[in-house]
Amino acid sequence: MVRFGAASLLLIASSAAAFSSTSNGLTSYRTPAKSNQSSTSLSMALTLYGSQGSRSPLVNWAANELNLSVEAGDLSKNPHPFGQIPCLTDDNGVLVFESGAILNYLQSKAADKGMHGDKKMAEVSSWISWANASLDPICFLETPDGKVYDTGLKNQNKRIQRLDDLLSKSPFLVDGEFSLADVAVASYLLYVIQFFPDVELHSKWPNIVRYMKECAGREGYGKAFGERVQAFCVARLGEMESGAGKEKKLFGMF
Ligand SMILES: N[C@@H](CCC(=O)N[C@@H](CS)C(=O)NCC(=O)O)C(=O)O
């Protein structure tokens, strides 16, 4: 499981000017209270311990999509058993850690309000687990001590090919409509282009690129990750679609 540790974060910070706001959040490990909060609320008690340059914005993205309001927790009081982020607390002493478990928890909170049936919940939850257990290790190759050194998306991969096939038949992963399955899967894919901005995906997986661009363009993504990250992702994916990225590389060879 990839850790967005100090070395990786430096990569993000140095890879593009687009990430300067992200890198600020990283150093302090504190979530800017306002940028990550959604305005409408079904609950006021959700508290997220996280930081902008980690994977915790994916939790904010999920909350934004579900219209759940999340407050930023004081990281010096982070109750995660291993001191990691993200970590979520709720009313009645609820404590949830692991980003996938947090997405499932938010999904079930929304389901309480009658938004999703069991069948959809099961599928969404399966995709959330797949994103963490199978997609993350493909997206981020790590040294034995857990440092990200490359992405598996530079080469063909049968699981990613299958994902592309699925997305050629449907705009989103579950029932053709956007869900937390897409938050989980697209978050990792979009982290890849933040870590490795030169990676070219369109020649191998055009449907995934279309999907990533669609997901990155969502209001909830921009609110959670910040406008600059959003603008960078959408622009980079647009370049891939138009072949501009490839041209740049060709020029670079001469
Ligand atoms: N599998 C966990 C990974 C959590 C994780 O590695 N978080 C990183 C930030 S993205 C962290 O807290 N790193 C500091 C540490 O491990 O002490 C999840 O998905 O929540």
C-alpha cells in the first residue's frame, strides 16, 4: 500500500507549479479548514484528520459527492491507532481508519438517508476494496521500505486493460452513474499523473483517460483537491487525448 511519505510528497511539490498549494498542506500536515468542507450537511459530527498532500482529500471528495459535511480535525489529536492519515471520527465514539473503510462508512451514512440500495452498496464497496488492494499497488511501485519509485501505468497491465474495457461500455463503474466506486478508483489514477506528470496513458487506455478527465472535472474533486490540482489534471488529460503529450516527447528526442 503506497504511503505518500516525505519523499513522495517532495516529488509532487517539485513536479509542477500546479502543486504549490498542495505542498503547503503537506509540510504542515494540517487540512485547511475551509477548502475541504462541503456546504450542505446531513451530519455535523464527522471529523477528518488529514492533510492536503496525502490521500485524505479523497475522503473530502467522497463527502462532497454525498453532501456530507466534514470538519477538519486537529492533527495533534489524531486518534488513528498508527498515527496515520486519513482518520475519521463521528458521533457516539465512532472511529474509522483506512481510506477505503472511511469511504464505506460515508457510503453507509448516505445509505441511511435512503440514497442507495444493498445491490449498489455491495458493488460500490467491492470497487473501493479493489482500488486499495489491487489498483494502488499497480499505480505506485514501491521499494521494500515503502518509498514510491515508479508507476506501473507506464507498461501494459491486464487489470488496467480490463478496467479500460469496462469503461468502454459504461461512463462510470457502477450502474453507469457516478458513485464512491469512482471516487476510490479515480483518486488513485489521478494521483499517478500528479506524481508522474509525463506518463502517457491514452495510447494504451483511451477510455480510462476519458474517465479520469470526467472525474477530475467534477466540482467535488476540485473542492477537495484544490482548483490548481484539478486544473492541472484536466489539462494534462486533455493533452493526452489530443496527442500533445506525445508530440512534446518527440520534440524532446531531437
Ligand atoms: N492504507 C492506508 C494508508 C495510510 C497512509 O499510509 N497514510 C499516509 C499519508 S497518505 C501516512 O499517514 N503516512 C505517515 C505514516 O505512515 O506515519 C489508507 O488507505 O488509509
